[in-house]
Amino acid sequence: MQFGLTDDESTFRDQIRALADKEFAEGYLRRATSEEFPWDGYRRLGELQLLGLMFSEGFGGQAATFVATGAALEALAYADFNLAFLAYFAALPSVERLVPESLRAEVLPRIVRGEEILAYGVTEPGGGSDLAATRARAERVDGGWRLNGEKTSVSLIGVAERAVVFARASDAAGAAGIGGFLVDLQVSGVSRSSFHDVGCLPLGRGSLFLDDVFVPDERLSAAPGAGFFEIVDTFNYTRPLLGLMCVGAAQASLDEAVAYAGQREAFGQKISSYQGVTFPLVEATARIAAARHLCYEALWLRDRGESQRAEGALSKWYGCEEALRAIEAAMVTMGHYAYSVDSPHQQRLRDVMGLLFGEGTPQIMKRIAAHAVWKDAR
């Protein structure tokens, strides 16, 4: 089997890498250590046409392939992991599907321009990755739905104007299960709280509380019973995208460590002459290359319409885990400087660490892969 970036995708990646280095790399640490949302950076992403990458062109998107989107996010994460995360949230085809058709012409161009943030209420306290255990409820009422429940670990909840909330529901036709609802976060009955995290500070994360929140019929995002499958399908292709973001951040630290080792002298010669210095970086380089390959294979399969559920889960777990190991290797190479808050390495470590559990812990990723290896795994 052969796969890889086409000439157009390679050119696209290189262009974004050059733009990201010029526009965002220098300000990464300043933005990453602040809890203030980077509206200037988000709007600049919109001006550079790096939001809505997979949206339809009619809404201002680029209708990019999964592979091209992964290349773009990897290039952005090399410069600024958190801005890459914003581009990720504003890239997905599920965004377009989950915004009700009557609102797409209003909402999607605002996202593409960097004027609006959309959050997702999926995870619940005590539920974690067990999506089938969703307890939030949507009761059918005249003209719409009445939502009650709590969502937690909701990224961007502090700045989002709306959120797609998944809740258990049933309709008049008898369909039942998890549905999706586009909730205006300014309406009565909605409240929010914020977490104090160690990384991804400018993005923010917190809980969303729904107390008899009315959602009109025209804001139904996914019919009862369809929401669960929408979540699962979305996670299948978002996980390799997240893996590539981790890979991009790790590659930046590796490149910086390699340059440092070629200049730093100890015991009368460059430290790059010592195997104790070079071998850990070479090993990390090999593992990051393997992680990158696995991520792109998963996206390539998705572009071909083939199943990549196991590959997607493995690429997210392996990409994140190896990125953390690579950044640690870079920090050890650069010594005490890398432990300072003035170093980008410690911040990348904090930012990437959030994806150890975001969209599924390593254990869940391995469980998904086990189902592919042992079809009857339980």
C-alpha cells in the first residue's frame, strides 16, 4: 500500500508552515501563558483562510481533504499548538452538519471569519468516554425541547456563543436515543463554570449546566438516535488530526534541541558529538516519524471512504504519547533552560498533555483498537 501527500497537499502544507512561522511562532509562549482568549489570533486565522478548512466553499470554506487538513493542523501546531486547536475546532465537516440548515448561512461564515466560537457538550460527570451513558435529557414540549443536565470538560465554553449539546431524547414518531441540540448560551437556564488547567490556558475548559433550557425545533442538530453515531463517526476522524497536532508541537521541540546540541559545547566539543545526547533525539525522531505516518494513513483511509476507526484511535494515543516523550527528550538535551517558564518546551508539554485524555484516554483508544484485532473483544 502506498499513500502520502499529493503535490497540491504538499504545497498547501508548506505554505501554511511558512505563514504560521511568520505570523504565530514568535507569540506562542506569550499567548499560551495567558487565560485571555486570543481573539486577534483567531481572527487572523480567518483572514488567512485557515478556519473552516473542510466547510463547503459556499460557506467560505475550502472543502479540503482530511489529509490536507491534517497537514495544515500539523504545520500550525509547529508554531502555536493552541491556535492549531482553534483551527481544528473550526475545520470539521461535522460542524457544518450539526448547525441546522436554516442557520448555516448565518453561523458558518462567522466561524470562517473568526467571529464566532462553537462549543460541544458531549462529556458528562461520571460518564467520561461512555457516551451511551449520557444522562442529559431533552423532553419534547410544544414547539421544541426542554433540556436538563450537565456537561463537563467542554473546551472553549467561556467564549462560545452557542454549543451543540448531546442529550437523550425521543420524538413523536417513536425514535429514541441521543440527539443533538444547538443551544444559545445566553438564554435563561444556561450557566457555566471554568476549570483552572495546567495547559491550553487561552482556550479555556469548564462545565455547562442546563436547567429547563428551551431549544426550538429549528435548532435540532441531530435527531434522537442519530446523535450517538454522529459523535462516534466524528471522533473516528478527529483523533488522527489531534495526533498530528501533537506531532507538530513535538517536532518543533526536537528541531530546537537538535540546533542547540549543534552549538552547545561541553568538555571541549559540541555536545552533538556525544551519543548520550544524540541517541535520545534520534530515537524520538524515529518515533515521531512513525506517529506521523500512522496519522496520515488514518486520514488517507478516510479520504478513500474506508474504515479507519482503529487507525484513528491508535494514531491519537501514539501521537500524543510519543509527542510527550519527544518534548521531554528535547528538554533533557537543553537542560535547566528548558525547565524555565521562559522556555516553550515546558509549555508545549503542558498543552500536549491535555490530549492524553481529550477525546478518549489511552486505555479507551487501545480498547477501540482491540475490537479491531479481536472482533469479539468485550
